[in-house]
Amino acid sequence: MKVSDFDFALPEELIAQTAAPRGESRLLVLDRSSDALTHARFADLPRVLARGDLLVVNDTRVFPARLLSRRVPSGGAVECLLLARATDEDAGSATDAHGFTRMDSSDSSIDVPPSSAISHPSSDQVWDALVHPGQKLKEGALVRFEGEAGVLMAEVLARRFHGRRTIRLWAERGGVDALVDALGHVPLPPYIHRPDTDADRERYQTVFASARGSVAAPTAGLHFDDRILDALDRAGVERAAVTLHVGYGTFKPVRADAVEDHAVDPEPYAIDDAAAASINRALDDRRRIVAVGTTTTRALEDAAARGGGRVTAGRERAGVFIYPGFRFQVIGALVTNFHLPRSSLLMLVAAFAGRERILAAYAEAVRERYRFYSYGDAMLVI
């Protein structure tokens, strides 16, 4: 299967740079059974879904992972994007507050490179990070992030690839997470060509965000507000939440010529007992499960693949790559945004709806001047 088969032309002015108020985006409804396309508003969703449907959302919370500062002692500008707490694939394992695998330098089982002569508190953290300028940040380099909230220090422990580094973070006082939240910037996607603002701290979160850990928002969820959720409740649409922490790999381009030669980056997810029970009950009752976003879809279908068609509570890493030919076992409808050409996310949506059908819907969205990507309009595939 050729990656070029998932290309389409998109005028740059249709790439949304700001978000519409929650609930006010447009909604393109694609009916797979008839190929019919209906133009609606996102606030119409409770009238489009059916009583007994189970809506499954991703309750991950984006943290301000982009840190800007100066190198010590030269004063050169530095940009650091925190990608993930280092995992057992890197050098040992531990568990964070949400039960996901991470690495913490206080864990004696972890082989972390020693600091270069700096004394760190026990609350320091080891991260996989993307840094710029990477060529100047070698092992032992120090960076100081400073603001009214305090000082956060970083030391480069190891050089990796494509500007990636293993770094150690520590706070001169207080906790690392609190200082990252105070000093960090919202990691807006690279196709949003403006600096982040204070408004993005709220708008680049879903209303059900609770589990801190993503470097990108599950953007299909950005359209919901409390009014829409209340209307869904009144319409008899049930709701469950899973957690998948979105990594930088969501922006990873597909560089291979053949779709089958691409690999997606695994992302950690968790499904609790209540969510698993709701999902399995809907499957048993043959009720429709509506996934909100590609991240929710990956978590559900990865869990079903591991459970032989059943969704089991627990924590795993979703490494499933969904492209046309994939056999879906859980979802029966999909709420999603409009995705980049040639991207793995577009391939996932095409796997669910059919490549030609999706490309035709995208062409209609371009003609009708829908807004694309993270802060853009929405699509419902039923």
C-alpha cells in the first residue's frame, strides 16, 4: 500500500491557528452505509447519536512540556521539549501516580548516568527530551529555567538521536512537576505558526482532562463542553473514559514509501475496571461504541487485540498501527478532527471508513472551507 495514496491538497489558510469556542465548530457527518455527507454543527452531536450509544473519551491532560531558557554559563538560547519520563526500555522502571511506567533517579534499580559533580535532591527526574540547539548540548551541559515561581535546572546525561537527549531535571526548591507547570509553555503543534498564549493553557485541554501526561491534546475531545455533555446524558448516550498519554510520535511523519514499512511510537494507556465493564457490556448488548478520537481508538483496539475481543482493565502501551485492512473489534463510530496528508492518523480514519470515502469527504471539507487539524472542525463517521 503506497503512502502517496493518502495524499490530498490542502490550502494553507484552512489550517486553523486558533480554536473556535467549544461546541461551535462545524461537524461533517459521514454515513458509511450510504456514503452520505451531512453538514452540521458540533452542538448537534447529541441529536445525531442514538440512545444506548457508548461514548468513550480520552481523559489525558496536556502538561506545558516546552521549556525555554539559557545555557549555563554561556547564556545561549535553549528550547527543550519534554517528551516522556524515561521508561524501562531506556534504563529501568518505576511507576508514576497514574500507574504508567517511568524512570525516577531515586529508584536504585535504574542505571542512570552519574551527574557530573552536582548534588541533586531525591525528587529529581530523568526525561527523554528534544532539545535545540542539539549540537551544542553535550553530556554534562547545564540549562537553567527561571521564573517568578522558582528555578528548574537540567543536566544533559546522554546524547541520543535527532536532537534527543536524556536529561535530569531538579528544582532548587519545590517540586519538579509544579515548576514545569509554572515555567513551561503549551506544546502547540508545529503547524500552528504563533506563540502559545495564556488562553491555550485552557483551550488546549479537553473538559474531561484529568490524568497529567500528554505532550499533545487528544484534539477530537476539544469540541465538547458541559452543555453538550449534559445534552448527551439527556439523550441516553452513555459515557466512559480511558487514558492514553499522547506522545510526540503523534506528529511523526511517515517517511516510508510503503504504509506497511512504517511503525508508530507506542503510547501508554490505562483502562480502569468501570470503563472496561461499560465497554464489554456495550459489546455484549451490540450497542454502538463511539470513540472520541484516534487516541481512544488505539487504546480500545489495542486492548481488544490483547484480550481476544474483550477489553480488560489494566495498563499497557498501544503499539498497534491501524491502516486499511485492519479489523476493528470495538468501535462502531468515530469522532475525529481532519488530519494531515500522508499521516498515520489519516490512515487510521481511512481504515475505519474506507480510503476513497475519506478522501472524498476531505475534498468536500476543503470545498466547504472547513478548518483543519488540531484547532479545526470535526468529523463524525458512523
